[in-house]
Amino acid sequence: ALFQGPSHLSANKAYDYIIVGGGAAGSVLANRLTENRDVHVLLVEAGSSNFEDILIEVPNFAGRLAGTQFDWNFTTTPQPGLEGRVLPFERGHVLGGSTCINFMAFTRGSRDDWDRLANVTNDKGWSWESIFPYAKKLEHLVPPIDRRDISDEVDIRVHGLHGPVHASVPAFLVSTDDRVISTTQQLPDEFPFNRDMNSGDPIGIGWTPSTIAGGVRQSGALSYLKPILSIRQNLDVVVNTHVTKLLQTGSVGKLPEMRGVQLSQPGSKKTLTLRATKEVIVSAGAVKTPQLLMLSGIGDSAELSKLNIKTIVDLPDVGKNLQDHPFVTGSFTVNNTNTLDVLNNATVESQQLAIWKKNHGGLLALPSGNQVGWIRLPKNSSVFSESGVGTDPSAGPTSAHWETILFDGFIGFGGPPPSTGNFFTAFIVLTSPTSRGNVTLNTTDPFAPPIINPSYLTTPFDILTMRSAIRGIRRFTSAPAWDGWITGEFGPFKQAQSDEQLDAFARANTVTINHVSGTVRVGKSGSVVEEGTGALDSDLKVKGTVGLRVVDASIFPFIPAAHTQVPTYIVAERVSDLIKADAANACKKEAASS
Ligand SMILES: Cc1cc2nc3c(=O)[nH]c(=O)nc-3n(C[C@H](O)[C@H](O)[C@H](O)COP(=O)(O)OP(=O)(O)OC[C@H]3O[C@@H](n4cnc5c(N)ncnc54)[C@H](O)[C@@H]3O)c2cc1C
């Protein structure tokens, strides 16, 4: 059942699992764990249940969700690498979490990203080979709206066709598609065509897969929760409700048993305490999960003592190791009036909205770029020597150093689009950054935001890679395919030519693509707990505790060189099976001892 607040819950009801946060990971867990009718689950979500709001459903409205009721409205600290600028830091605040406000790119990450996770955790279950069945299990690839032949755009063999998350390639073609694809033929060494970036080897340029199907955003809530909400009697979902503290419910040997949660609502003094018989699973995302752990006494004791929080488990990695993907855009003026800039005209936009309302078609059904590219720095790039980085920080030869998203129009993040003109825009995203930031506590108030410091562009490798990537985009658009189309560069991008100008442009214009990860990193099971060894065992149980796991984007020790929603879904799919296996083993042990 769906409850609109904690007053509807009964303190006496026994739940096997309590899941904190109904975003990407929490939606998967709530669904998979309730597949067994005898297992009772409570999912607690701080935001509302309005995941079918039109702002969320229309793909093209993704850029309008910042600052709304669906966003936590966080901001960063002033960023030294970005001239002291403070950036908005979007996170989803609604059932479905950030999958309701994201830009819907559907990418699994590379073989090397996953194999590195397996190495770091010493757990082969995280290797590409092992997670590949989960990547397929979660997906339901559907044809695009225009029903064109997509055999050149996807390799159907690597896709899932029966999973809960519907996904597709762009709804229909736009004016720059042919030119982008021609460029991959004209400059195949640096920008090869990649028929399917979800095969484990994303390197190259290909068609954008996204969580858009039939013209509608496919959020975690729509995919995993809507189909079961009114059917499964063993699932309770409570929205508009925050978990404000994780509670110790006892001890097992010397270890604290953490099977309790305290629930409340902003502005209310009332709290409700509930207990899970098996586990509490924290899936509150890479900002709120470390905050909640620290508020509950699980974190770096030196940090906790500053706010007089009693340490229950001293876990120095909680809140550290924040990684994200920073980006800039470069826009070009074009000699064509048939670009998606037409959507900046209010009349056209309302016509398109009418079409979308009628049949979910029209320009508003498109993703934010029909092609995406995943590019590696050349082996002999001076970035490696000049930055002093030592070894290549990417996960390996299938992991990109930078990404580009190619859009048939203007996209900028420094104000409204130009009132006239036609454009082509390339996003330039760092995908294997070496900068590391953190999330720390500001106060003990669970409703107040924590301090978020992503430390963007604070290493020589990151700024030099950004410089190199911007030059890469200029090589891309100098291919013959763009002759007669691109007429020039636009805005401050145009002025950024010398090394110094490129660095200044990057520092003045970088924003985040919102992939925050890594703040409760997983390590090897049973390893000594010290900074850098991970806060979680390889099955994502919180070290030094009983009955507590973290399952969300916080867990990645290295941010995947990918958009992070699908990697998060994959993690949650695998861990659902690990949780089921643990429960089955516990049953067997109980049976044997009785
Ligand atoms: C603007 C934006 C654009 C993005 N674009 C893309 C993209 O194009 N492709 C892609 O793959 N990824 C994208 N991402 C990233 C992707 O959406 C996230 O990596 C993914 O959703 C992370 O999943 P999660 O489960 O860790 O957290 P979330 O999905 O953020 O879910 C966390 C949930 O926990 C809830 N919560 C938090 N604290 C509490 C509490 N104390 N009590 C109860 N509930 C709580 C939150 O309200 C939220 O619903 C984007 C993200 C944003 C914000």
C-alpha cells in the first residue's frame, strides 16, 4: 500500500526489510525483495509520490526540474577549481529519486569499470561477466517512436527485452545525425563509430540509448514500483517521510545491531520508531546516505566528535571520496534553420506540448542529444606526463577519459538561450576524473543539507584533460562533414583558444552532470578498517555492524565512466539476489539448529 505520511503506519507492524530512499536503488530493492510474498518490506521516501507529473514525464522538460519540489535544492561549497563559484547540486526528491529528474542517458559502464570494481573488492561477482546478466535483466529495449530500422544503432544481442526498465534509442532523427555519423567515417582514429555503447566497450560515437520509451520518461518508480504498488500486499511505501536516524537495536557479539529507524517529517516534532527483523538498507543517494550514517554515529569519529555525535562505528571512509563528472558545453553557429532551437519559440513549444499530450510524440520526446561519444586520450598524450598523474586513472582501455553528447541546437547552463540563431552544441564531460571531494555534516539537524564539496577541477589531470577534450571537439567539428553547416564558434567558447584561455573558460563555465558517487565506498570484505579501505564489505554490508547495508551510487570506489543510473540499477539488482541468498542461508541454519 502507498501511505502519504508516517501517521498512517503502525509501529507494531513487522517488516523484514526497511529501505531508506525510493530512488534508483531503492525502487529495485523494493520490487525484487517483495517477489517472495512472505517477505514484508517498507520503503520510506522523503519526497512525494508524484512521479507521473507532466514535468517529469516529458523528456524535453528534464532541464526544468532543477529548483522544483522534485529537487533537494542542494548547493556546493564555493569551488576553488571553479573560481570560487557555488553550483546548484540537483538530487531527486520524489519517489523514483534522481531517475525522475535526470537526463535519461542509459549507459552501463565499461567492462574495465566493472572489472576494476571486482578487483578493488576482491569479489568476482562485480566483474563485467558477472553483472552482464543483471544489466540485461533490468532492461526492456523497445523500438523508437518512428519505428525505423535500428540495426545500425544497437546490437540487439547485448540488450534485455523483458526487464522492467523500458529504454530506446532516439525517438526520431534530427538534422545533424548524418553529419555526426559521417564524421565517424572521416575521423575514425579519434572518433570511431560504435554501434552499441552498452556492449562493455563504449569507446567511440554512437546513438544515445535512454530511459525514454514511447515518448515518456521511464523512471525507477514507473518501472519498478508502479506495476506492483497496488498488487503486492507485502510492500508498504510511505512518502513525504524522512528517515532521520538509524538506531541501534542490540548487539551481536561486539557488533552493534542496526535494525532500527526513526521517521519524521520536516517541521514536525513527532517521530516514529520502526524495526526491521532482517535488515535496514540505506538507499538515500550519495549525498543523504553518508549524512544519515554520520548522524547515526557511523563515520569518521574525529568528524563526528566535532558535533558531539557519539561514535557507534568508526568508519573513516563515510563521506569521503566524492566523485562526479564535471562538464562544459561548446556551441557552434550553424547555417541551417531546421535545428531544435525552434523549441525556444514559445508558440512552437506549446504546439509541441499539445502533440506530446495527444500521442507522446513530437520534438519534446527526444533525448538531449541523439549521439554520445566516449573518447580516450591518445596513449602518448602529454596530459599523462604534464599532469604527473603516473598511471592512467581510467579503469582501462574500454573506459573513456572524456565524453561528448551532441545536440542539434543550443544548450548552455549560464542563463537563457540566445533569442535568435541556430546552433550545434557539444557537451564535453570528464569521465575519469582524479579530483576527490566530500560530504560532511554542518549540523545535527537531519533536515538541513550537509556540506557538499565536490572539489571539481582541483587536479592537474582534470584541468589538462578538459583542455585536451575541448580541443578534441574542435577537431571533431573540423571534419569535412561540417563544411557548409558550422559557420563559427559561439560565445565565450569562441574566445578560449590558448592553453590559459581554455583553462579559464573551463573554470568559469564548468558545471556538474550530476553523477555524484563514491561517498560510502565498498572495499574488501573483512579488511582492516582504515581510511581508503572502504566502509562496506563487498556485499555492501556496513563494516562493523549487523543488519545494515548501503545500496546506491555511494558505493562506487571509482565513479564508472558512464551515466550512473544504470550502474546503480545493476548494483541493486545484484544485491537483491545477495540479500535473498543471505535470508535463505539464515533459514537453513535455523532449521538445522532446531
Ligand atoms: C539532474 C540529473 C541528471 C542526471 N542525468 C543522468 C543521465 O542522463 N543518465 C544517468 O544514467 N544518470 C543521470 N543522473 C544520475 C542518476 O540519476 C543517479 O546516479 C541515480 O539516480 C542514483 O541513484 P541512487 O539510488 O543512488 O539515488 P537517487 O536516485 O537520488 O535516490 C535517492 C532517494 O532517497 C531519497 N531520500 C534521501 N534521503 C532520505 C531520507 N533521509 N529518508 C527517506 N528518503 C530519502 C531521495 O528523496 C531519493 O528519492 C542524473 C542525476 C541528476 C540529478
